[in-house]
Amino acid sequence: MSINTEQFAAANKATVDSLLAVANTALASAERIAALNLNTARSALEDTASGVQTVLSAKDPQAAFAAQKSLAQPAVDKAVAYGKSVYEITSEAQQELAKMVEAQFGEFQKSVTKMVDLAAKSAPAGSESAVAAIQSAVAAANSAFGNMNAVAKQFADATQANIAALTKR
């Protein structure tokens, strides 16, 4: 069993395409976070300037305290909204990357299965136990990947439920 030049070139192209997809997803997520941070900073600066003007224009200390107190809740609400936005951006990126990994693992799984089947057909007599061991290892890897996916999904679901519960308050 040998790999020809076309198979090698196709494998390299697929690897480069996968890496580009991962890089593009990461960059798009970073771009969204940067835009969110800039918008949040701009809004915070505007809110601070407006708040200072409101407090300074108060006629007495009680009015200044009341004005300052009235600014606190909107700031908390904006902080919660910011945290929720960051979570949504990172969650979407994570889901997209997970889909890519799953697809790549599926392709890898097909390739390995194909190679094991080919090796089993061309294996010399008496090597059945070695082929069975390889098939068992592939099945164990598939099972481990399935378990990791299930745990990651449970973790993501729990995190999402916690974020939803926190933002309802």
C-alpha cells in the first residue's frame, strides 16, 4: 500500500483549507470582540461624561447623590449586556470550530477505516489479531471522540443556562 502524489497533494490541500477555515473563524471572532470593545469603551466614555455633567449640575449634595445613584443601574445593565455579548461571540466561534473538528474527524475516520480495510485484505495469513487490534483501537478512538463531544456539549449547555439565569436578574 503506497500513497501516490495526487493523494499526498489532496491531503495537504485539505489540511491547508482546514487551517485557513480555523484562522478565518478565529479572526472573525476577534474582529467582533474588538468592535464590541471599542463600542463599549466609546459608550462608557460618553456615559461617564454625561454622568459627571449631571452630578456637577446638581444644586445640592442630596441631588448630586441622587443623580449619581441613578447612573449606577444603567452601568450594571450595560456591563451584563457586554458580558452576554462576549459570551455569545465566543460561543458561536466555539460551535463553528467544533463543527470543523467534527467534520475533520469524520474524514479522518473514513480514511483510517479505508486503510484498515485495505490492510486487512492485503495482510498475510495469521495477522488477523493485529488487524483486529487496529480495528479495536479505531473503535476506541471513535468512542472517545463521541464521549468528548457529549461532555463538551453538556458543558456548553450548562454554561449557556447559567448565563441565561444571570442575565434574567
